[in-house]
Amino acid sequence: MTERKEHESMTDAYVVLKDVSKFYRKKGGGSTQVLHDVTFDIRRGEVLGIVGESGSGKSTLGKLITKIEPYQHGSITFDGQEISKLSGQNLKRFRRRVQMIFQDPDSSLNPRMKIKDIILEGVKGFDIKLAVSEEDYVDQLLSEVGLSSDFKYRYSSELSGGQKQRVGIARALAVEPELLIADEPISALDVSVQAQVLNLLRRLKKEKQLTYVFIGHDLNIVRYISDRIVVLYNGALLETGSSEQIFSHPQHPYTKRLLDSSPVLDPSRRKPASPEKEIRPDYGPVSSYIEINPGHFVAQH
């Protein structure tokens, strides 16, 4: 095993987070730190899963990577550019290349707009010149996400949860992004349609050669779709490695507890769920990382 002070970036990484911290101001004064010196990379063409309990900082990370929210310390570089310094046309290009799929399709779709206009909103905002008519382009995108062309004349209130999320995916794809941040994209859906949307995301990634950051709390789902996994707890990165390394050889006590508490479909392999009080110990600040195996790092406290 080898020790390192920080995660080294891979040569094929095109998004690098280094010592990223995030604070929120309190109403009565002072601030709350929700991310603590988080460092990892996102490699072109992979699915990076981010897992952790509610309040661990997963969704906040997604908002920082997409520049929806600022960060107070550290750096995030996309294709070699520090995103906090982007402005003008460079910022516009970045926002087109990085899109987000939100957890709640209800709140992310404008109920006063027809589906056609929702999908074309980004196309018009980025002044994208289409090779086909707007009608044909919308039909093409709807077909790619498994919806018929007549959906373009409907409103979101007329759609089911799964259909709304498919529209949200089509809207993100409309501007031809490279990186999709999927923030718990199936957690608000019925169980009966979760697998359909998950398989849709896998197919689109392959067809369009996309890179994903998949944020989730259901470890079985994250394992199914992810190449590598980042484990967060209370705003700190505790372990990172390939999906196989994390699930077959977890090293950090929190990762082990999280896996023990995750539902297992095979009854013969189920373990009693860990009580909440056992899942939330105080591990203390991270001082360094140990490389257990190539690419598998665990925090030291």
C-alpha cells in the first residue's frame, strides 16, 4: 500500500476537482460547511457514481460541477479550464457541454410550456443551428428517449413521472452535451419504470459516447451503472475505486456499514440493516489517503 497526500489526476481525466469546499451561510450569521476538501477526477467516457446518505453533499457536488452554485475553496477544471473563471462565450460553451438531469421531473419542467418548447429551449438559448427542422429535431429526440412524436404538443401535467423524466433527458440531449450530471434521476419514479429509465441512460451513453456522473443513494443501482464510485460522508470523500473494488473489497468502515445497510435482492445474502446511529459515527477529518490497490483509495483519519 502507498500513501499520498492528494488524489493524482489521470491522464484521461477531463474534469478534476481538487480540495473543493463549500459553505452555506446561516440566516442568523455564520456558515455551515457541506463539503470538505473533496478531490477526485472524472474520466472521459466513464460513469462515475457518487454515493452517500442524505446530507452527505452528493447533490451539492453536482451543482458545483455544473456551475449552478459557486464553491469557496479549491478548484474544478473542465478540459483544462478552471470553471470559476469562465465568462462570456467560454461560459456559454461550458454550459452547453455540461448538462444536468434533475431528481424531480415535476419541478424541472415548466408546466406552462409544451414539450416541444421545453426541448427546444436550450437549442434556441445557445443559438444552435439545426440540420433539420425544429419539428423533425424534436421528433428525433423524443424517439431516442422512447416517446412518440405526438408528445411534443402536450404539457408536462399530462405526462407520467417516467415520461416527464424522459422529456428531461431529451431536453439535456438537445444541446449535444459531453457530460451529463444525473442527480438521483430515478429516485422519484415508480419502481416499475426505474429500470426502463436506467437502461435508457445506459443505451444513450453508449450511442452518444457520453460521460456520466450518476448521483444516488441506492447502492444496487449505482453499482449497476457505474465504472467507478466515490463514497461521501458528511461532506468528505472517504473511499474511491472501481465499482468492483468498492463492492467486493470495501475498506473504510463507513463504506462497509453503508453496504451492510443496503437492501439485497437475494434473501439468502441479506444482512440485518444497521441502525441509523451506527451509520452516522464521527470519523474525524481526513488527513491523507492510502492506495489499497491501483486506483482504490481510502481515507485515513
